[in-house]
Amino acid sequence: PSPSPTLTPTAGPGGCTATMQTVNSWGGGFQSSVTVRAGSSAIRGWTVTWSWPGSQSVSQLWGGLQSGSGSSVSVRNESWNGTLGASASTTFGFVANGTAATPTLTCSAS
């Protein structure tokens, strides 16, 4: 019998992707939700980073641990939501000051 073809996973073993969605906005602020999804294999932790296009700043965050301030934001998992099975997801959210924006996110997994 011939060997079956090898499938290339889109996010790679242990990889992750992150997407941001604006939930609500008002004059001077907005609320967003970020979904972190594991790739083709389980992960034990994740970190999502992005840079704001303007003068936005996070004022409140839940479901993750923020480090850094200013235009560059880095959020890593809490102890209870870092382990994700293959293709599983978790969500964190935040309130920010400024005009609603949806920057490009980078997700790294461990």
C-alpha cells in the first residue's frame, strides 16, 4: 500500500491564533473581546501581543494578565485558561480608552 499524504496544519503544532472583536463603544472608550484558539495540538500557555494604531490604552482587563503599557500590549493566560486542547479556544476581554480599533494580533504558544 502507498503511504498516505502528510497534511500540513495551518497553525502548526502547538501554535495559536487570536482574533479581536469590538463588543461596544462609546465616546472616549470601547470594550473588546479576544478569542485565542489552539492549533492542531494542545498548548500549555499563550501570549497575545498587539500595537494600537492611535492613542488607545487598556484601562481594565479580565481573563488574562497584561504586561507593558502604552501603544504595545501583551496579554498572557491566567493559570486557569492557559491549557487548551487542539482547536480549543478561550476568551479574554478588556475596556480601553480612545477610539475603537481592531489591530493585528500576534499569538504565541508554549
